[in-house]
Amino acid sequence: MKKIIYLIALINFSLSAQLQFDFEFDYAQFGFDSTANYVEFYYSFNQASFTVESKNSSPNLQGLLKIFIQNSENGDTIVFNQWKVIHDIDTSDLSNQLLVGTLGFVLPKGTYNCAFSGSDLNKPEMLREIKEQLKIKPFLNHDLSLSDIQLASKIVQGSENTSSVFYKNTYEVVPIPNLVFGKSQPVAFFYTEIYNLQSQFIKSDQIKMSQMLYNSKGKLIKEKSKYLSRKSNTRVEVGSHILSNYPTDSYTFVIALIDSLNNTGISTAKKFFVYNPDVEVQDTFEVSTTSVLSSAFGSMSEEELDDLFDKSKYIASKEEIDKYERLSNIDGKREFMFEFWKNKDENSATSENEYYRQYLQRIVLCNDRYTSMGKPGWKTDRGRVFLLYGEPSEIERYPNQLETRPYEIWRYNEIEGGVYFVFADLTGFSDYSLVHSTKRGELRDDNWTRRIAVR
């Protein structure tokens, strides 16, 4: 069944004369529950693209919005609908006005093929279709997480207009689907949500939040940081950037959250365009564009990078260790760490490096389980094996044997047809050392029982 949506008109700037139907689309994901995200879709029609219709002497614009969303994994159609867009207008000014609206859907975890089209209802040939592939990974879980960044033309804090389609969390956030800023839209507002601040996996009392702005050449244009309290589990962050003096270019806005004690971080990024023909480019410095600038490594200090690499040496080659130790500046170390973990990403099709996240989670568990006598858990033999191979299939513990020192046998049934590791407390201070393993490349001592015998 068709629905009528009444949209608001916003004054904006058109880069050039319309050569095609001017329809724009954008989206942002926010947390919903542990199995799904709430996805907001933002769209805009330019009045100048429409044919003006008069009905009962009241001129109006009539458009058609179609949305198709299909699960790419099983072929299920999630959304297949169309909406009639009608807007009464003032015929004295039809140019450079955008009709902006939003629709939201709850989408479960998965990958979706999406098609969005906007057209003139009275001239169906005036049409533009935009296709996207959308990946949904629920934000509301046990780890610190960050929603997408929504860029906006205006944000009203403490808005009383609770009936507005743009109202959420006491803010009225008016989207700008074409993501163009500059002369007539000099301020870019942003909105994002932070989740799971009280996660048990976070070790720092406060979370460092960094905001970074890069130009198309990867040069850092602006950066600022602050620390976030963990008193509440979720929070909203809003802000703005004045772009009136920025030269015409594409830019990337990055927000990163860093747990310094764990050397863990997450980030989200949003690209947009600035059109300022009257602003001259003052700096011609060029560097190679690299995603490291928008990653968690881009905001790490040199001390944090060194500590993280120490914890990563178990999975590094001798050549990688030698290369890192020869690096003398922070930019080189950031680039190295980005490439190091990128090469270990087992699924490059996803936006997240699951291997990196899993490895950092294992460090946290190592420190919780195996720390002894002032030695952090990841530096112990059990910690090293856990970092390399993960949770054992089973563990046999012998803590109080009369004729042997305390020892453990860890079995991994999925490795090399089944292997095991033997750890023993040789010192009596709960610092278990590896005394034997059947895993290729590990310490092997078939007479290990003599080492743990009590004489």
C-alpha cells in the first residue's frame, strides 16, 4: 500500500546545472539489540528536477521513492516498497531547494543488496537509481562499539519537536544525503552513538576519543581528543566542523575510541565533499593515501605501538621483528602495524579485522588467567600458547599430586590431528612452564615426567 510522506524543504547548493534527475541517498547504522541494527536511510530530491503540477490551484511536486533490500546470503526480500512524495511549493523559487526525508528499518545481522530509486511521478523517465551493499554487524554486544557517523546540515540540541522524523535522543538531526558542504552549507554537523562503555573487556577507567579530519591525499588537517567517562553504558556524541575556509576537495572524518591499557581501539569514518571555489589551495604537500590514518593505529602513541608490537611478536616473523626494531619514527610504526594486521586479516571482505579483535581479546583473557609474580599473563608460557592457538579443546589439571609438581595438560583436537601441551609449576609460585608438546615446532621432551617428579 502506498503512503504519502510530507517532507521539509532545505536550502542547499547545487554544484552544477542538473544533467540528470537529482536524487541523493545516504544511510547510517545504530544499535538496536544483540541480533540487529537499526538502519536509517536518508534521501533527498532537488525541486529543480521536478515538473510542477497544479491541483486545485495549489502547485506541488510529485515524486516516487522506491526501496528494495534483499538478503544476499539467502535471497530473502526484506523490503520492497514504494512511497509517493508530495510537497506543496512556492513557485517563486524552485531552484536549489532539497526535499529531505528519512526511513528506518531493523535489519538482522547479515549482508544485504540494496537499491534505492527516486523519480518524477509525472515523468517516470526522470529517474535515478543508487545501489549499495550493506553489511550489518550488531553493535550491542559485549565489546566497546561505535555506530556509524551521521553527517547533518543542522542539529538542534534539546529539541522539543519530538514528532519530527529527524528526532532522536533529545536531538533533531537533519540529514544531508548529498554530503556536500561549502559556501552555502559551511558547517558540517555530526552525530554518533557509543555502546558498551561498561564492558568487562575494557581495562581503562576512561576511554580516549579522538576526532581526525583528513583530506583526499591522506594529510591530517585537524585533530582533537578528549576522555570519556564510563559511568553510563551508552552515550551520544555530537559536534560540528566549520568548513568555510577549506579548499574544494573530498575529506574523511574519523572518530576513534582507544582503550589504552588494552592497546585496543575501534574507529568509524565518513567521507564528504567540500565545494569552495573561492578558497585557494595553500598546501601542495602530497602523501600516499593510506587507510592507516583512519584506523585505530592512526591515533596510538609511540609507547602504545611499541607495547602492542611486543604482544604481537608471537605471530611475527624474524624479518618483521627486525624491520619494526629498525623503525625510528611514529609514522613508520603506525604504517607497519596497520600492514602487519591487515596481512593477517582472514576475511578482508568485512570492515572489521576479526583476527586482530580476537587476538586482543585473548591478551585480556591471558592477563586475567595467567598473571603470576608480577609477570603479565601474555608473557607466560600458557599465555603464549593461548594467544597462538586459542582455547584448548580440553584441559586436564593435576594441582595436588603427591609424587609430582602441579601440572596441566592442554589438548587441541583440531590441530595436526590432535596435539597436546604439558605445563608444570616447577618453582612453586604458580608460574607454569611448558615442559613438553607434541605440536610441531614446539618444545618436545618425551621424558617430561622426570622433570616434574618430586624427589
